[in-house]
Amino acid sequence: MILGERGITVTALSRRTGVHKSHLSRGLRHAEAKVIGGDLAGRIALELGLPVDYWPEYREAVVVERVRSDATWRDRLYDCVSEGSETTRSR
């Protein structure tokens, strides 16, 4: 696991990120259907000396925020991903 490679424990990372150790541990292991949110993924990356967008959860959160805040961008993205499907929408 990357924590071991970076020489940091879950306990130390939880202190640095301000997240309870058990929550962080379950999220990193995807135990009990726990997932790491985009903001936390970015904070973890920075604490490990990685680019803020290292984890896909962070990148996904950025895309979702953009989709929610920009209707034009949302519709263009929808058109792109729905190409070839039977889904149609009226504008």
C-alpha cells in the first residue's frame, strides 16, 4: 500500500487530515461500503507528497461539481457519453 511506501501510518495520516482513524482506515480499504470523498482524497494526496488529483475520487468530484454548476457543460458531456445509445433528449 502507498502509505507503507511513503513511511506513514493510518494513525499519522488521520491526524494530518483531521479524519478519525477508523473512518480513514475503512475508506482506504473500501470496507463496509465506505469510500473516500473528493476533498479528502485531495488532502490525502497532498499529505503523501502526491499531486492533488492523484486519486480518481478527487477527479470525479471535480467533474461532478462542474456538471452541477454549468448546464451547458453538463449537456455537452451528456451528448458525448450518450452517443450511440437509444437515449434521446429534447432541448
